[in-house]
Amino acid sequence: EPIPERVTFALIIVYAVLAFVMLPIWYHSLNYSVSHEEIIIQSGVFIKKVIRLRTSAVQYVTIVKCRILPKVNLNILLMSVYGKMLAMRFLSSDDLEEIVRIVRFGSEGKKELC
């Protein structure tokens, strides 16, 4: 039995709202603060979530760069911290490199991550 046209139309409207309304709201709700001592990740549209961690707790980092659309800032920094992976999304290439530099050397000036 085929899907009724009303259901198809409703699904298209729901996806459009998610893509054109919720995604930009989620994008603007992300806030990152990185210093030599700590990293603060704030996120959430309806429920705010704050993660604070010491830069020295980062064991290693993985960089995921979007080469197809370099101007769109779809780069991701994955950090292994306390056995879990934390993601910093939607970073520009310059911000990504600066954060990696801060995390690698931290306040000690000699810490090196693989």
C-alpha cells in the first residue's frame, strides 16, 4: 500500500523545518572557550549543557576537515578525554589549528600529543 500524499507532504515539512530552522539554531547554540588551563564546551538549544575539562586531561586529538566545502566551517576536532571522545564541531581551519596548538603545548609548553 503506497504512502498517502498527506503523510509524504507532512514529512517533507518536518524535514524542512529541521534543516532550515533547528540546524541554524543548534549551530548558534554551540560555544567553545579554550585557554591554556581549561576547555569549556557549551551546547544545547532547549537544555543547556556545559562541559569543563583541563587541557592536560586531553590524551590525543583527531582532526576531521571538510575538503569539499572549505569555507563552510564543517571541521571537527575530536578529543580523547578520560576515556571518552568529545567533539568540537563547526570550527574554522584557523580556530582548529589554534585549539590544537593550545591543547598540544598547554601551559607546560612541552606537552606533545600524537
